[in-house]
Amino acid sequence: MDILYFAWVRERIGVPREQIETSAATVMDLVAELRAREERYALAFSELASLRVAVDQELSDFDAPLVNVREVAFFPPMTGG
């Protein structure tokens, strides 16, 4: 599965994307796996209220299932302007 990071999420983790193997059933399970990796992931995912997620390029919730998902993207809320 491809994982994409944008804006300050990318800055905290240090990479714009990575490909991982996961057994996570939902986005929240994936976040738990990532948090457990190392401190930079724990920091990036410490405030989920400040994050949005897209699953296969569709805005989604953290309880979204990951069955047959190819891409998950994490990013801060977007503002207009």
C-alpha cells in the first residue's frame, strides 16, 4: 500500500511517501501501526483532530476499511483563499 504525507505531516515524518505492508483493517489501525514505528510517526499522528485522510483519492474517515485499498494519504485540513 502506498502511504502519502503532505504539508507538516511530511515534514514531521521526513518523507513524502512510502510503500508498506500492513495487516491493518481500518485507517485507524494503520495509524496505530505507524505510531508504533518510531517517535517521528508518533509525533505526526499525535493530534488526529488536526488531520484529514483520503483513501484511494477520496476523502474518508479514520474508521474507513482498508480492504483492497492501494493508497492512503494524510494531510492537514485545507483552507480556502
